[in-house]
Amino acid sequence: MEYARKIGLVVDFSPENLLELEYADGSSGWTSSVVRGVPWTVGHSKVLCDFHALDDLCVDLVLSSDYLFNMDVFTKHADGFFYIDSEEDAVRFLASVSSIVP
């Protein structure tokens, strides 16, 4: 959420606004903060989104299934997806992406 503060967004750390999440391995954890009503553009569509922060992620952003399906992302933006067929390819891809993110 450091970036959110840097660009002037309000970061909410109130416990009542945090979410409990279940991870793919079945464990769970809590978000650490939320920024509400952030303009987000996908293709030619702009929507307002709430961004919940998770500590210690290996990626910068995780999109919810609700968002992906409500915005019909898989159909409308299929050209932006690709298949990674091995863990080695995934690690290589994530390393290349993280090296270009400011």
C-alpha cells in the first residue's frame, strides 16, 4: 500500500474492513488494509475497484474471481493470457515481470 499512499489514495487499516482469505493450499490469512474506489482500466472499460493488501506476496496484484467473471475478462481479453506448462516456466516468467515493475 506504499504506492497507494504515494499517489494520494487513502489506505484503510480498520479491522472491520479487512478480509479473511483462503489460499490455494487450504490455509487462511487476513488482508492488512484496503484502498476503496480506485479507478482501474481493462481494455476500454474503466471501473472502480477496492484493493485489499496482502503482506509477503510474490506478485503485485491478485484479481478476484468475481472481478474476472463480472468483467468477462477471459472472453474479452483472451489475447492477454498465456499458458505456462511448468513450474520452471512460471518462475522464469515471474522473475522477468518483477524485474520490469518499478
